Amino acid sequence: MKRLSPLVVGNWKMNGLRADLIELASIAEAAKDTPMVGVAICPPFTLIAEAAANTPGLPIGAQDCDTRVSGAHTGNVSAPMIADAGGQLVIVGHSERRAEQGESNTLVRAKAEAGLSAGLLVIVCVGETEAERDAGRAEAVVEEQLAGSLPDDGADRLVVAYEPVWAIGTGRTPTNEDIAAMHAAIRAHLEGRYGAEGGAVPILYGGSVKPSNANEILALPHVNGALVGGASLKVADFGPIIAAAAASA
Ligand code: PGA
């Protein structure tokens, strides 16, 4: 998929049966009204092929990939398999995987490299825990994650998502000032690392984005879109978020 900015990506997590694919047609329809906004949905692996075939106008992606192309790795899914199923992007380093599967920065970086090698757009997630923010270490933690998780090459196919762990699925969000400060710090890191290409890497905010807060969050400087969990499951919620991204463009 073309890397547009703003970009709004839905992360369905471990939600969605084939019957839920019906939502995708409406999401594709909503996205059609706002061609300047990139819109994509990352359903579970099981739905990628059918989703991609059913809604060719809506880029479909995965929520994880293995670092390797193929082999004896029971239960894992490789980036070329995602591409073969019609997937166009992959999320790596989501905090739920970092926490539940113990994924390290080094592993996340290898996954990002695998995604890029397979021709996918790669969204690398970073974000601090509540304890880290309370300790005044939020920016240091995110800086360390960026330094360790981002690949050295392929910045033109990269997207970064800042998702404070304590804001995911909780209904709580940082203040606008805190979001803006973190996104500015991430932008500085990207420019330091990749030069002018780093200035063009979209930085998404994620964590309890919903229709009622999308307008103000998406209008903040260096917020180039959103990674949306719960509110991406239904077009009634996701549609207004796409519209908010369009208004910020
Ligand atoms: P949420 O999840 O929108 O449900 O908070 C965001 C994410 O984890 O990507």
C-alpha cells in the first residue's frame, strides 16, 4: 500500500470471525470519501485472505510476523505468507506482544526487517508503562525502544505508533501536551536517524482513540494518524475517526 499521511489503522487484536467481515465493506466505503487519508485494517491472521479478497479497496494487514521466511516454527506466520494472503502491512512490537510474549527490541527490529523484506508497510509500536511515566522516564523508555526496534534501512516504508501502555483499552489518554511532546521527541529521533526520510515517517498515536477525542488528538503537531483498537471494530466508531483524520490533513 501507498504510505499516506494521515494514516488511520485499525488493530482488531484477537477479535473477529468471518461474519464480522461485513464491517469491512462499510469501512472501505467510509475510506473512499477521504482519499487523502490512508486507511487499513489489521484483522487476525485467519481473516486476512478473505478480507483482502472481499474488499480490494481497503488495505489489509497483520498484527505480527515471524522474523524468518519459512521453516519448522509451529504456529508462526511469516511476512511473505502475509503478503501472499493479500496483506499489505504488518504491525510489530505491539505492547501486548512485548508484555505477553516477552518480545524484545532486538526481536521487534528483526520482525520489522522481515516485514520490509516482504514488501510490507511496517508499523513499529513503542510506548511506556504507567510506572515508567510516573517515574519521569517516558521519553527515555520510548527513545530506547526506538533505538533498538527500528531497522536501519527502509525508512520510506516505515510507520511509528506511539501507544502509552496505560492508555490502551482503558479509556484514558495522555494530555494533549504530553502527546505532542512525545511525538516531537519521536520526530527528532527519526530525523536524527534517517535524515530527511525521518521527517516523512508517519507517527501515529494509539491508546483509547475514539470519536470523541479523535479530532483534538489528530490535530496535534507531529500526530500523523492513529492506531485504533476497540473503536476500529465498528464503522460507527471508526468512520468518525477517519473523518477526524481527514479534517486534520
Ligand atoms: P485501543 O487499542 O484503541 O483499544 O486502546 C489501541 C491499540 O492497542 O492499538
